[in-house]
Amino acid sequence: MSDDEGNNGLFHRFSCANPFHTIKFFVFCQSFLQLTQLMTSSYMRSTISTIEKRFGLSSQTSGLLVSFNEVGNTLLIIFVSYFGSRVHRPRFIGYGAILVALSGLITSLPHFLIGPYEYDRTISETSSNLTDMCLPGHKGTSVSEVCTSQVERSSMVLGLLFLGQTLLGIGGVPIQPFGISYIDDFASKSNSPLYIGILFATTTMGPALAFIVGSVMLRFYVDIDKFSAAEIHINNKDPRWVGAWWLGFILTASIVAISSIPYFFFPRELPKEEEVPRKTIAEMAKAELKEELRIKHREVESLPLKQFIKLFPMIFFRTIKNPIFAVVIFALFNLSGMIAGLATFMAKFLEQQFTLTASLANMIIGAVQLPSGMMGIILGGAIMKNCHLSLRYATIMCIFGLALCVLFDIPLLFLGCPTHAVAGLDPSGSSGPEQLFADCNRQCNCSSSGFNPVCGQNNIEYVTPCFAGCSGLKYNAQAKKILNYTMCNCIIVDGALGYAVPGSCGGQCSRFLLPFVMITCISGFMACLSHTPAFVMVLRSVKPEDKSFAIGIQFMLLRVLAWLPAPVLYGSAIDMSCLLWQMKCKKRAACRYYNNTAFRQRYIGIQIVYEFSCLVAFCVLYYLFQRQEKQEQEEMSRDVSSQVSTETRT
């Protein structure tokens, strides 16, 4: 007897005596792990606008960063299909969880490897940075000598962030497929759907918890580990504020690492749950048929890797040639693309449109918007199960939901704040740093890279007090707080020099926030009604022996066509609405100001295009299912007619 066989025998005997080596305990561990894994992967989306601000990234770059975890996942999905029954699945799930935890730690590394976050300030300990004040005799500090090191640091930061996302995708590869197949193999036939349902229900809470964790973490200052609270003179409502984005990665990575521990103690095989003998003859026949299909699938799985890889293209093309499967994938591609883009940039959208803090925007998404979408997914599955809908009637439900979704989203194109007035920026045309200079501030030697917004007495915002021409200030030494900037050459009120207060003028349309959130919740709920029926259509549109391959093909196509490009598409559209870019070493970095109207129209416009395309796909599916049912009825009629004619002749 080999060592492996001996160890398996020992594991099997131990598992019978160990109450923790049961399928129920595995379901508990798997639910907790998938919840924490999804928290880790979704946390990046909750902090993306903060990471942009901290490291000077464009929305296109940040969108590429968010989608990069799909790269490793997509490349390895074929091998997961092959090795599913050939490896010690619990251990591979544990290895994957460790990689996910490692990815979180790597993603947080840039915070520790680069210096503290520096923002433009008027009052500082060294008084070395006064470029945000109007000082005619002062010459700004030259930054040409530090550009080389800045470029090197930026490359290192991006490299670590992309590495972290890649490892996150690779680590997530074995967790869900191996976990579901392990449950299905050792749970009883009656309990398997229940366990998998519990698994998915628990997992759906992951993204919501990620945004709530993001909301909490972004309330802390980014360098909370380097400075005391007394040394931080801005709050989270200040446009220069950067929250502790890195803290959440360490927290979620630690939880994933802890959740991986039990998997190294699960045996390769568990005792099979006993089935309660309540089957009718028809149910027994159905079970036998399923077992035959399982045996056929096992035969495919037992092929050598070389033959398996050769076989995969044939099954792939056979599957996608199925018109119903192809149209369902097109529908899911549009639905997933919409979800991917919205989940990545919705927090940034709320921040820019309604002048919200990053913390509040994340709380709205995590506590309100995401739960409404989850309820739509759950209700769609419940309707399919309890109403016993045929595929044609399920398609009608999807058409109805998406049509309402499009109708609800059209008003969102007009529901938002206009671009508030910023001196030197023209929302109707192109703007640049050179347009910030005017006759009233030309003698101030202002730095075009400075950013310390102030709101003038004339209700116009200025990028820094310097561009407002302010040469004085009122400072509360006890509270260590600037009350206002005075003697501002560019602010003339009643023929005298006016003043400006620290911070952005912001939008005056907070009354639109509640209607916007309510409409997006209803829209998300209606769109997600079609999520579960679409997955059922995939399973019912292919041959029984091809189901597992069809699911693998489906996830691969959705990653390549939706989850990879959608965040980049949304990010590029957002960048096109930028009015003023932050410049670092004569290169574009993060966007300082957006044209709110263009931002809203492009962002919501892409969403409506995705939804309408999905609606068209389900209309085509309705036609295909109707034609299929008609053909089946005609075949049944011919069979009955043939049988009647045969009986008549006899």
C-alpha cells in the first residue's frame, strides 16, 4: 500500500470520529472563506478614487488595475476544469486563500515603501511650502531634480498594485469551483442544492461588507501610523483628504489567512452524507440518469492533459455554436459589463456629483445600493423555483425587468449637480493649467501644480489661495485652523478686496441625492432579476454532459468580454470629462476637476447602452424559445399522427 493510500485511510478513519470533518462544517468554512475572498477583491473598488488621488492615477489606469485580477483567473480556468477531481481540493483551496491574503498585503505595500502623503498647505512646521499663497517676491521650489525619483516611485507603486491584483485573481481560481464540486460530491443529493444555496447567499454579502469596511477605513487619515491626530490639520471633508486605503487590505487579508487554516486539515474525501430513502420510481430513474451523465463526465476528466487540451476547443466551438447559448452569453456580457463598471466607479461618481466624502459614498453603496441588487438576484431565483417558469416565461420576466430598468435610468441623465464655478476653468471647452492665470494673480508666482481649493466670497472656487490673489490670512492658533484668506486681489466685492474660506464651494443640489439613490436602487433591483434566470438558461441550453464545460466557458467569456474591458471603458469615458489634470513632472496624473454634466451623461449613458443591449438579447431569446416550443409541438403532433395512422392500419 502506498503512503498516499495509507494517509487517505487514516484521514477517512479520523474523519468518521472527528465531528469537524463533516460536509456541514466544510460548508460553513467555505461560506466564510468565499465571503472574505469577495470582500478582499471588492475592497479595491471601494477605495479606487482614494488610490487615484494618492498616487496620481487616471481613471483609465485605475479601471485597468481593477480588472487586472481577471487576467490570472482567465488564464487558469481551463486547468481548473482539468484538475478538479485529480487533486486534494481542500488543500488547493487553502493554497488559493493564502495567495489571496498575500495579494492583499502586497497591495498595501506602497503605503510603507514611499514617503508620507504631502498636500499643499499654508501653515506647516518648516514653512517650506508657501506656493499656495500670493507672495510676489517668492519663487517656487524647483522640482525638476526630484522628477526622476518620482517616476521610479510611480513605477514601483503601479508594479506592486498590478502584482497584488494578479495574485488575487490567481488565488481565487480554485476556491469556488473546487469548493462547490467538493460539496456536491460528499453532500446527499437532497442537501447539495441547499448547501450551495447557503454558499451563494452568504457570498453575496461580500461586496456590501467591502464597501462598508472601505467607508470606515477612509475616515482615518492615510498616514495615521506616521502622524498623531494633533499633527493632521485637515478632515475628511477637505478636497485634499486621503483616507487610510491600505488599512482595509491588511484587515481583509488577515481574515482570509485565518479562514484558510481549516482547509489544511480536511481530508481529500469526506464520508458521504446518508440519503433519506423517500424517492419515487420516477425520481430513482432520474437519479440513475444523472449518475450515467456523471460517469460520462468522469471519463472526460480522466483523459490525459494533452488530450484534454485538444478536446477543449472542440467542446468550446460546439457550445458557442448553440444559438441560445450564444445569445444568453451576449445578454450576460452586457449585464456583467454594466455591473463591473458601476461597481468600480459608483463611489467616485457620487463623490463628484454630490460633493460627498469617500466614506459616505461607500456607505451608501454598501448599505443601500448593493443590497437592492442582491435582493433582485435572490428574488429572480425564487420566482424561477416557486412559479416553475418555463424558459420562455422566464425570458418575459427578464424583458419586463430590463425595460423598467432602462426607463428608470433615463431620468438619471439629467438628475445631478451642474459643474460649480471654478476660476479659469470653462466647462464648455478644454481647460488647462495655463488658464488659471489671470491679471489679478499673475504677480503672485503661483504653482500650476498646487491644489488647496478655497471658496471665494463671490461663490467662485479657486484652485489655491494664490490663484485667488490672497496674500493674508486669519489663523486660529489654538485650534490650529485657518479661518479664511484675506486681501484677495481676484475677489472684488462692493469695490473692495474680498476673502475666501478653505475648502470647495461644492454643489448646491444635495436635494437630488435621495431621488438618485432611490432610482438606482430600483433600477439595480430590476436589472438583477434577470441574473439567475440567465444562468439557468445556460445550463438548460447545452447537452447534460457539457454543463460543467459550458459553465467554465461562460465564466471565461464573461471575464474576457465584460469584467476585463468594462472598467477600462468606464474609466476612459470618465477621463474624457476632466477639466483640469494634476501635473507631475510634466505628465498627467489624477484629475482635479470634472465637467459634472459630461461625467454624468457618459457614465449613465454607457450604463443605458449596456441595459438596452441586454434587453434586445432577451427579446431575441424569447423568439428563439418560442420557435423551439413550436418545433417541439409540431414534432409531438407528427408523432401522435403517425401513431394514430399506425393503429388505424392495424
